[in-house]
Amino acid sequence: MSELRIAGVIPARLGSTRLPRKVLREIAGRPMVEWVWRAAVAGGRMDPVLVATDSDEVAAVCRERGIPFAMTSPECASGTDRVREVARQVDADIYVNIQGDEPTLTADFFVPLLALFERPEVDVATLSVACGAEDVANPNAVKVVTALDGRALYFSRAAIPFDRDGAGFAGYRKHLGIYAYRKAALERFAALPPSWLEQVERLEQLRLLENGIALYVAAAPRDTVGVDTEADLARAEAILLGRAG
């Protein structure tokens, strides 16, 4: 896959509702977005890796810390729209949409994600991990079921599949919101209007499935701490300080 040019894009906005300004919150001595950027760069597969933002303040922090960035429109409704804007400025074969609130990511997450593109039928890729029992009924932990070839059949905030007979099913998979797109698939996805299932579940990836765009899922090396609350921030900092130790 060495002939493919892969760009990493970290959408970063300040307008988070649950944890305001979270991408700039300091964790173990660095702003959150810098931890994400460092992990993506360390993978060595993506060039460039840049932050996509509409915030002058985020841009200033990136400039100060030597992090490449691209200014995107404040009208962007989602991170995918920011990645699409970057794709119109930066030429690549594959664009990786890396969540700016995943500071515990490490370089090895990108290996299985990008390996999926060795298969010509794969236009969009994402990751999942085993879902712990505490998250099966948690609507903030998105579950995914796949076909035998890894193609996503459905994503839901509900516990899928439903264990009808109470047999103790333990194979639930939790989705991690890291995506990679071939350029044409990204452009098609971002141009589509929000779909019915997407609006019901509040899950953007369902727009792909509703429009017949296959999404393939690889196994991530471990779970991450997506930061939405002060408690998440503390958990993430404990992990990062533990690595430094």
C-alpha cells in the first residue's frame, strides 16, 4: 500500500457542549489535540497529519506547538465536513478522520485501519473493540455488528444483537469513531443529506449504510478514552501519565 498517499485530519472545534473547549484542555502537560496529533504522526503512515479547525485560538495553539493546521468554514456541520474541506486543499488517496477528543490513541491503532485498504472493495474503514459488560446497555457506547467479511451491517446505541434467549452472549463489539475514506467515497458521503436512521440514532455513519456505501470494520488493539466529561479527562490523564512513567 506504499503507493497510496494517506492524509490524517483531526477535526477540532471549541464549541463542545458537554465539555467546553475540550480540544485545548491540558492533559499531562499538553493540550488534548496535541496528544492526538502526536499519536497520528508516530504511526508514520500519514503525511500530512493536520488539525482542521475554524477557531483562531486552536490555530494559534497549533502554530505555537508546530502542529500543521488548515482553517475550515464555521459552517461545517460535522467533522466529516471539515475533512472534506481539507480534501479539497490537500491531495491524497485516503483521508483518515481522527477524533480530536481521543488523547489515548497510539500509533498502532492506524495499522489495522489502513490495512483494510489492501482490499480493493474497501472504500471506507473504521475500528471496533470488544464491548465490556458495563457498556452493552450504555447508549453512549455505540455497538456494531458485521458480516463475516468485516462489512458493517448496522451501528446502534442499543445492544445489538439482542440476546433473545438470555444465553449470555458476550460477543458485543463497541465502535471507535475513527474513519478512513478513499477520496471519492468521502466526497460522496459528505454530499449526501442526513439520512433517516442517522437522525433517529444520531449516528452519522448510518448515512453510509442507508445509501449503500459499504463500511468495513477492523479490530482495534484496545479501547480508548473518548473525552466528553471531566471524569473522562481525569481517566485519560492517568493513562498518559502512566505511559510516561
